[in-house]
Amino acid sequence: MKKEVTQAIEAFNLGKLVAIPTETVYGLSAPINNPKLIERIFKLKERPFFDPLIVHVSSIDEAKKWCGKWPELAQKLAEKFWPGPLTLVLPKNDKVSDMITSGLQTVGIRCPNHPLSLEFIKELGIPLAAPSANKFGKTSPTHIDHVKSEFNSSDVYFLDGGESQVGIESTIIQINDDKVIFLRKGAITPSMIKPYCDQFEFTIVEADPHKILAPGQIKHHYMPKIPLVLVKDKGNAFENAKAASTLCGIDINLGRELVLSEDPSMAARILYSEMRNTCADGVEFIYFVFKQQWSESELWTAILDRLTRASSFIG
Ligand code: TXA
Ligand code: MG
């Protein structure tokens, strides 16, 4: 066993939480059978108890042990996309506590694609409940330094697994009797899932924005420490900066552009670290210019979802 995995297991015995690397973002974890530590996640994160946690497993067989139902579609999707950035919301069984699911009768479950965390879960012998390792509503961490900037080593053991390669949180889908509801967009897109839904005669539906099915999907989320302004492409850099500064009422000279990549996979990977880096000293607002042609891309749509929730102003 790796030394840091042994230390991470020991950290739970000492009453600490463990920050775990995943391919999406870092998680703040506790064993699902330890109510005291699960409660500690909500306290340290300042997260309301109505927002349920995702359960992280190391295999399909392990996932099945915590679900009340495991439809064939879940089996097929897990075989295809796990380990990977897809969370399945399914009926839970009695072994999963209400604190983890916020009283819902369903559980969100996924197998993360990171060797260190997979080894950790296997060695521990019990799944980990883990939200993203950031204070509630703030920008998600894609590097261990991001986690260290918000939590203390007296509360959290830091498992360093390098930079998260996907960079945005997992896709979340709820599997009902004949419907697959998209609760959160991510790197696993509707068109990747559709062939499996067709095979088992499930229809894909978007979550109704007026009904909160995934309680964490609130309007203000992922927010950087200074205002982010989202502007539609208006041609040139000065026009864009001016539009952004007018919207937030701050002098144009105090703004800085958040620059990502034209390639959506790369843009997703660097999104949160660039959001943090752009908020340098002396900068009072940051702005991002969204190009119209990107709205055709499913992955850009998932990135835009984060940027929209992170923004204070949209123009
Ligand atoms: O990529 C990810 O999913 C990361 C890594 C650490 O795995 N985790 C993550 O967790 O993003 P968190 O807590 O920041 O977001 C989880 C979302 C919340 O919005 C919550 O509402 C939703 O998952 N969720 C969890 N269980 C659910 C359930 N039973 N039904 C509906 N939504 C659920
Ligand atoms: Mg989160």
C-alpha cells in the first residue's frame, strides 16, 4: 500500500477528513459508515444539510451494494463510462444514511477515475462520501493547493494526485422507470448516453429549471472572490471590457479578461485554476467573453453552465 494511502486511512481514525484527487475536481471525503465525519464535511464546507453528497466507489459491484435498484441501463452505462465523470442517481437502500442523501430516497453514486483514490477506497473497504473540496458556493478545486488555501491540515489530510484532468464536476443523471433526467451537465454528454437510452427505451429529459431536483444546483455557485461578468462576444477586446465594466459599475482599468482555450476539453481542464489566477491583486472584476459558435458544443454548454452560475452579471 502507498504510504500516503496508509496515512489517509489513519487520518480518519484521528477524526480528520481526507481531500481526494479525482479526474473532475478534488473531493472532501469521509467513509459513508462514519456519521460523525460525514457531519464534519457539512460543517467544514459550511454546506447546508439539504444538499446531498455523492458516494464514491471503486467498482460496479461495490456500487450495487448501496442501491435499492440497479437497472440494466445503469449496468451498461457504468460498464461504458466508469471509472469516469458520470454520477448515477438511483434508489438507495437502507444502508445509506439520510445525512448523505439529505433525506432523499435516492443516492448519487460514481466511480472516480484516479488511481490514488481508487486504491484508497479499495484499501479502506468502504465507499467515500465526498462533495467538491471547496467552501459552499465557491470555486471548485482542481489542484491540491486550491484545497489547502481553504482548509487547514489540522482538519484535513491532503492526498495530492496532481491536476484534475477533466476539470469540471461529473455529469449527473437520474435513472427513473423510463426516463433519464440530466441533473448536471458535464464531460459525459447527452449524445454519448443516448445510444444506451435508445437500446433500453429510455427517453432523455432535461431537468426542469423551476424544480430543484439536484439541490446543489442553485443559481449562485462556483463563484470566484471578485465579480465575474459574462459577456457575449461583441467583436473587439476593448468593447468587451467596456461592456463588462459598465455592467458591474467598476472602472474598466480594474478588470481583467479570463482567457481559456478554444478547445473545450482544455478549457474545462483549466477553467477553475484560471478563474482563481485571473483574480490577482489590484483586479476588481474579471470577465469572460463567450463566443456564439460555442453554444453548438455540448462540452462548451457544460462549461457555460458553470460560468453562468459563477457570474455576478451577464450581458
Ligand atoms: O465530479 C464530481 O461529482 C465531484 C467529485 C468530487 O466527485 N463532486 C461534486 O460534489 O461535484 P458536489 O457535492 O459539489 O456536487 C454534487 C451534486 C450536488 O449538486 C447534489 O445536489 C447532487 O450532486 N446530488 C447528490 N446526490 C443526489 C441525489 N440523490 N439526487 C439528486 N442530486 C444529488
Ligand atoms: Mg461542489
